[in-house]
Amino acid sequence: MVSAAEMSPDGQRVAYLLSVPRDPFKDEDGPAWSELHVVNADGVSRPFITGEVNISAMAWLPDGSGITFLAKRGKDKHRTLYMIPVDGGEARKLVSLSTDIQSYSLSGDGRRAALVAEEKEDRDRKKLADQGFNQHIYEEDGRPPRLWTVELGAEDPEPKLVEVPGVPGDIRWSPTGAQIAVSLSPT
């Protein structure tokens, strides 16, 4: 079953996520795998990333040269932003944080990304939890998502926290890349 599809900027290809059910007699319990495939204008589909993977939030680079997506691959501890070239080659990590990236948006030129992710857990709080103080207090213990921006062309990109008055949800860059629209909630 196709769970998401995105047309390339030139309209010649469509990237799509294919849900592949797990084999109940072979695989561990869990949701269906989510693979990345691309179909061209002639209707020929090509697998890009397949197997035991969970690809999400795919988007074309503005110039159509690659597809960005979120996934936890290899030795990743958290969901990370990747890019795979459409003309061949392996996916490469664009940016990772110390927590899962929940969503992202690319600037119009593809050089920057806005990310929504939680901040890293406070060391003191983690130390206490490791010692057994692991109760959760409703609406006090949660780490709300935060908004980050990052320059993607840098060798080791360092995300920058953007202070916003609330909890970010949906994010989109303006076409010029000068502004980011952010849906906010108070908590």
C-alpha cells in the first residue's frame, strides 16, 4: 500500500512510500516497514531504500536532484534527516540531533532546514531517573518540541535553537527563505 507520494519539481518523477507488512512468522512484532521508491514518467518504478526500514516525511530537494527523508538507519540512536540522490548513490546524513527529529521543512534553495524536535534530556533529571526517581508528573515532566534551524551545506552542521512563544507543530519556509511559518500551541 502506498502511504505517501510527492511529485518531483519538474513533474517527471514521483517518490512514494510503500508500506510492506511484516512476516508474522519471521519478523519481530511491529508496524509495517516503510520503503522509499520512485516511479518515472514512463511508469517504471525503482526501489531506492528497501528492507527493514521506516522512512517518513520525504520531500524533494528544490532542484529535484535528491529526496530528503527522516529515518533511523545503521547505528543512529534517533530519527535523522537524510538525503538520497535520484541519479544513484547512497543516502547520506544531512543532520542529526540528540533526540528524534519529528518534522522538517527545507528552504526554497534547499540550503537550510527548519526542524522540530525535543531538546536533549537534562543531565540532572536523567541522573535522577537512572537512580530510580522515574515518576512522571502530568504536564510537568514532558519536554515539548522546539524549533531548530540548520545550514545543510556545512561539514558538521550545528542546529540553532529558535525561540518561539509556544510549542511548534507544522512548519514551512516562505518561498524566499526569509521567514518560517510555524503553527504554535501554548502547551
